Amino acid sequence: MKHKEYNIPFSGLKQGKHKFTYSIDNTFFDSFGYEEFNEAQIDFLAELNKMSTMLELHLKGEGLVNVDCDLTSEPYNQPISGQLELVVKFGEDFNDEDDEILIIPHGEHQINIAQYIYEMLVLAVPQKRIHPGVLDGTLKSDTLDRLKELQPKETDENSEKNDPRWDALKKFLTDK
């Protein structure tokens, strides 16, 4: 089974809260076939609250992922953070259709959280990735220079010249 290190064996634990920490790097995302990150460095905490009839999982991750800027293709470190609350109940069959409730069979003794970690962290990255240097104007890049060259020039000449055909129509707007 893939991602054995993300199995949480809850059957031998006492009731109450238990913490599990993970350090996630790019090999984790590569195992899912996700290659959007150049590099990843994320600290992850899974807190399990074991009760008599169910489990509560609080997942929290914070760190940096190195991604390419959508505008300039320059790599930069994007800080990310995410949280997920998950209630684990016991039932007849496995069911993960609900985002916040997971149902596992009665005989299970462990839960694998790798898929939840993956989804939470991938969704924590902004959809539009813009290098901070682009926003504050400090990034020097050939791509940005080229975009500035190709930017349309503003001309005020056209706005001052009026087309006489429209002047008569404009009078209707002001003649009320």
C-alpha cells in the first residue's frame, strides 16, 4: 500500500487527543503524479481525537512551495497554509463521498490520511501565481521588459478630435 507512513493506527490508542507530525517534501507530491511544484517544504500536524464511537481529525499544514510565476515563469517561494476538519465514523462500508465525514468499516484499525493531505495542500496554493516582485515592481526579468514593450500606448489625440457625424447625435443627449 502506498504512503504507509501516513497511516494512523487508532486501535491501540487511548481515548483523547493524539498528535502526529510530518515533514512533507516534493517526493510526496511526485508520488501522486503532481509536478506543479519545483520544491516543497511543509510542516504538517495531524491531531486525532479518539472517542468511543468516532474519531475527529484536525489536519493543519504550513510551509513553502516553489512554483513558477504565471506571468513571467520565474520561480519563487509561495507560502501556503491549510486546515481540514474530518469526522471519522464507523459503518458497514467505506464511504468518503462527504468532504467532512469519512465512514470506515467496523473492523478497521487504522486510517490513511495521505489523500486528504495532498488535496488540502494542493488547494491551498493560489489559483493565479504571481511573483511578489511583479506586484511591487522589484523583479527584473526579460519577460516583464518584453511585456512593457508590447503594452498599448495611450494616446490622447484621438479623444480630442470629434467626428462631426456624432456631434449631431450627442445634442440629443443634452437637449432635454
